[in-house]
Amino acid sequence: MSEEVENHDDDEDYEEFEEGDYGFIISANGELKTIMFPEDLFYDPPSEVKRICKIFGIKNLHQLEPRTLH
């Protein structure tokens, strides 16, 4: 049996990024494609963000190259 996933396209349910938010874009195969983060928190991210980065083998954000998403 396949499970159905409900798709919510309502604007009400969508939470926009706010100041201080981090964003992780992960491909369908689980590869981390990019991280979006506030510049002022780049040097001292919260411990929860550090744990997520560690899962992907990133020991600190400084090893990442700045990239622009198109």
C-alpha cells in the first residue's frame, strides 16, 4: 500500500524566512545542496544548527564557500 501525502499550497500555512532564520536545502537523495543563514550569526550559530551541520560532515560554517542560488 502506498501512503498519500497531503500537499498544502495555502499561503496561510506558509512560513516565510524571518531575520535570524537558517535554511537547509536537501536533495531527494539526502545530499545537502545549500545552507542559508543570517550573516550576523555566521560566526556563532546555535548548537542545534551545529548539530545539523555535523550530520552533513560540516564541522564549522567557515569551511563553506559563499554561493548564490539562482
